[in-house]
Amino acid sequence: MAAFDFNETQPPSQPVQLAVAVVEEIAAVRVDLEERLGPGVTSFERIEDVLPRLNGSPVVVVLGPSCSSADVLATVERSLNGRPDVGAVLVADELSTTVLQLALRSGVKDVLTLQGDTLQIVEAIERVGSGLSTRTGPGPAAAAPATIGSDDGGLGRVTTVFSTKGGSGKSVLATNLAVVLAERAEGPVCLVDADLQFGDVAVMMKLAPTHTIVDAVSSIEQLDTSLLESLLSTHQASGLRVLPAPLEPAFADQIGAAEMVKIVEVLRRFCSHVVIDTPAYFNDVVLGLVEVSDDVLLVAGMDIPNIKNVKIGLQTLRLLNTPMEKLRLILNRANSKVKLDIGGVERTLQVTADALIPSDVVVPQSVNKGVPFVHSHPKSGVAKAVRALADKLTDSEAESRRKRG
Ligand SMILES: Nc1ncnc2c1ncn2[C@@H]1O[C@H](COP(=O)(O)OP(=O)(O)O)[C@@H](O)[C@H]1O
Ligand SMILES: [Mg+2]
């Protein structure tokens, strides 16, 4: 592992070096970890002390056992947020399910035990380090604003479909919206299934994928437009390109925000539009995707628990400084029958709905057939509502193109 001066900015011509920082409160354990990992490791007592010393070059933070508590991991989560240059592994006293879950939810990439083989820790550091990228600005959100349309060599528009509640209709909306966009756009349109554990886009579209996101991640260093294009499946009826979720939920842990963001950035180089389906919770992957998106469709089912969760989701997005212009509220199953007043919901959430999707039995029918409802029932109210949503997205695309001149 290369020695690294945390205070020195590296000249861009030098190959990227991997720095390693140990964070452990108890001195004896800290020294033990330092010695095991060898020269070039810098140690800190607290995670808060590490960040101010970073200069944007990749750093792997090795969290010692004192970092296993929920409190410290919450701080770790805040610190790692939006940092493609920083990756963390936790070396815990013992591997319990609780610690494992807490750590992975905080964005930690791997958890090992202090008693285990040092070689395993070194390998984990190298694996995490290989997925990091240099941070050039204050974070991915500050990347240059996207231009639209691959025809002029610009970047495709990225739309993330998100909701803080499972079953709210993200996947059906993402698939049907992507199909409509694919049939309209000049260039390719790609649907990415970023519900890494339980993604069901492939099933909803009756695809039998040969490749998934796992293949894209395993060649992340070499990933360019032609390699990525060769990994996509095609939905024959619409021409939509699809990057499916891993086939095994266990693979999800290997995929971090930096990798997902890189995949989307390569996709938008050759696609007119990239639509992303997500899981029903915030994690570092979702946050990274929200940051690179032009539109974030927040899907809310029309019942009180859904609205409560969307309210919390909106607050979280605001706390994370997500520009509110990106957000579009989509009310799903918005019929008079559900007896929840749309105006009231909008007032509660302080956001106006951009789309009202009715509840319709053709939706579960089409899901079970594996045919998007915009194809199986093009005249249904749900299909019309999704086409109207696609109009709004393409209108605002044209609008931003006009503004750019
Ligand atoms: N507008 C709707 N009308 C009827 N059923 C719907 C509607 N939207 C979603 N559903 C049903 O709800 C279930 C969950 O939808 P899904 O898209 O998988 O949710 P999520 O991806 O948010 O977990 C699906 O079986 C789908 O058929
Ligand atoms: Mg889903």
C-alpha cells in the first residue's frame, strides 16, 4: 500500500495512489491495526478527524472495533455520503448480524473480524480501493450540468424513480415510462434496475438476462460505452435497453455508489434517456443516483402510511440539499375510490403532484404477464397517465435545451 501525505495535493500526472486511514479510539487496538497493515497507514481517533485531511484522492478508511456502534456508524454514513473518493471497511470484534446490517446500511463496504487473517483485511482494502474514484469538485452534485440528447454528443437525461415505501409502484412506473420513452427517443433509452437485492424489472418485462449490473461492476475499471452496451439486454417489443439487477441478492453488497454512478455516467454518454428503478430505502447507492439525476420521480401511493413515508423522504432529500426543482411527485392509485383528497395530500407534502396515476386492475395483470401495460392495454387510463408523464419529462428536456441555446 502506498504511503500518502494527507495534506499534499497530488500532481495529476502521477498514478492514483491508495491511501489508508485507520480510525480507532482505543490506542492499543489502533497501534495493533497500524502494525498489521504496515507502513503508509495514517491513524485517527475519530472519523470526523479524517475528512478535513482529504484532498480528493482515493482513501480507504479502516474502521476499528470502537466504530461498531450505531452512533459512530451514523457519523460514518454522513461522512461517506457523496464521497466517491472514500470507501470504508469495518474491522469488528465479532461478526453479528446487527453489526453487519448497521455497517452495510451506513455505506461500509465490507466487515471483517479483528481476530481474522490480516491478509483478508488487506484484500478488502484493495477491493474497496479499486472501486473508488478521484473527487474533482465538492461532490457528484457539483458535476457539470448535463446537456441533453446524444445526437449532439451531449449527455442523456437521467430520471430516477424513487419512493420510501415498498409496493408503491416504482417498478411498474419505471418500466412503463422507460418503454414509452424508448419508443419516442431518437437515441437508445436504458432502464437500470438499481433495486440491487430484489430487483424485478427483468421479470416484469419477461427478459432472461445473460448479464447484470454485477458484470458491469466487475469490469468497472475498463467500463466504456461499447463494453457496457454489450452487457445490456433488449426488450424486443420496444427496443428498450435494460441493465438488470443482480440475480442473487447477496451480490448487492459488492456494489457501491461510486460504481453505480459510473455506470450511469457511461450510459448517458450514448443513451438519450436513462431511467433508474430503486429500492424502497435510502442508502449510499440511491443517494449517489439521486445526485446525478436530472429528475427524481417520488412515487407515493394514496394511503396515509405512504404519504407519511414520502414526507420523511422529502425531508431527508431536503436535508441532503437535493435541489427541489429535480423532484416530481407522482401520486399512484389516485382515484376517488381511495377517499384521500389529492389537494390535501399536496398541502401536507407542500409539493404539487406532477402526475396522477389511477389504480387499475390491468397493472397487476400486465405484471403477471410480463408485458408492460402501455403495450398490453395502451388505451387504459394508466397507460394514458404514463404517456402524459413522459410528455412532461420530454417537454422539460426540450425546455432546458432551448435555454442552453
Ligand atoms: N396504479 C396501479 N394500479 C393497480 N395496481 C398497481 C398500481 N401500481 C402498482 N400496482 C401494483 O402494486 C404492486 C407493487 O408495484 P411495484 O411497482 O412492484 O412497487 P415497488 O417497485 O414500488 O415496490 C404490483 O403488483 C403492481 O401490480
Ligand atoms: Mg420495485
